Amino acid sequence: MDRFLVGLMVFFLCTGFGDPVYTTNKEGNALFEQGKFDEALKTYSGGLSSESLDPRSDRLDYNLGNTAIKTGDYESAIKSLTLAGRSKDKKLRWNAIFNRGYAQIKGGDKAKEKGDLDSAGKMYEGAVADYRHLALMEPVDENAIYNLELAMKKLEKLKQDKKKKKDKDKKKDKDKKNKKDQNKEGRQEKSDQGAPEKENSDNKEKKSGDNQKKNEGKKPAESDDKDDTEKEKDQPKGIGKEQAEQVFNVIDEQEKKLRGKMKHGTGRPKDNKNDKDW
């Protein structure tokens, strides 16, 4: 019996002596008691597939479903116990529904461990429905009520887990989108920062080209050094003090003679006449 879940209501149901399924049920029940569940499954399944079995035995379905639970094949157990739950035998029907609820709780736990929360939810919902149905029957069964409360708690916990997972996935998607937008903005800013540099470079090249055109055909100015050299070349060489005095004396004498000639009338130019009389 499960510590937190009231276990299977196992009853080895056999028919009376001479019944076509009597031997099959007897052999299968013996294997079940020995813990040989796989062999018991084959025995019950073989009996159900027999052509001589008509109608189908709800007792074999019941025993087959209980054995499938022991092997962990909860889906097969649910199918077999659903068939057994249609039995006209009230006690068999009640036990089949109880064990089907048990199989659904165990199946829900298994699905949840695998991360299949949707399948787990369906299993827990089925268990709640089965145990609620039994809890409303008279007489009241404490085991059914206990398992009902447990199934409801598991279902509620699952819903909370699903909500947390959904919120987490939503946040993850949002963070991913924000990161993508930030990377896009970063690339755009980097591109914008690089654009002016290219423009400045183009302006420099354009200005350089304009200056070159402006200076084409214009004679470059001669350097100051060259002008100074030519100026120095044209300037007369300096003379000594004695030579300067001699020059001044000569000029002074010439001026005196010229003034004297002008004073005595000498030096007047002749008339421009021809001496010959033609």
C-alpha cells in the first residue's frame, strides 16, 4: 500500500468451476501473488483473447488492470479497469473505479516527472472525478475521500506549476526580445557614430581638391631668401671714406665751374643754323 495513497483493492476474482476462464484466472492469480506480474499479464491477456470467451470477462479485465498497475503501465491499466467498471456486479464495479483513480494518480505523477504537465493534468482530473463519484455513494468510504483530497491537491499544485512555468517562459521570451532589441540599437548607434567620420573624410578630400584647383596656374611666390639674395646682388658694393671724399671734391669742383660758366654766359648753346648760304 502506497504511503500517501490508499492502494489497490485487490480481489482475485474467479468464476465457478467449469467456467471457461476459471483456469486462466486461477493461473494468473497465482502468478500475481508470487510477484510475477509480467507472466500474470500474459496469462490474463491470453484468456481475454480466447475465442471461447463470450461475452468478455469483466473479471479478467479487472485482474488484468490491477496487474498492469504493478508493472507501471498505467494507461493500459486505465483501459482494462474502465471495461471492468461497466460490470453488473456492484462490488466489482466499485473496486474497478477505485483502482482506476489510483492508476490515474500514479500515471499523473509519472507524466509530471517527464515534464508532460498536460498529460499529468488530465490524469489528475480523471482521478478527482472517480473519487468524487465514489465519495458520493453510500456508505461513505474513507479511503475514497482520502484519495479524493490527495488528487485535488496534486491537481491544484500542478496548475500552480504550469502557471509558474508559463510566466517563466514568458519572461524568458521577453528578456530574449529585449536583448535582441538592445543588440539592434547597439549596432545602429555604432553605425551612426561611424557615419560622420566618413563624411569628414569626404569633406577633407573635397576641400583638398578645391584648394588644388584654386592654386593651379598660379605662379608660386619666390622665397624670401631668393629675394634677399637678388637684392644683395643688385646693391652696389660699399666704398671707403677717402674715395667718398674724392668723389665729393670732384663733384664740388664741377659744380663750381658750371656755375661760373652760367654766370659769364659761357656754355650757351649755339643756334641751330647752317653756316652755308645755298
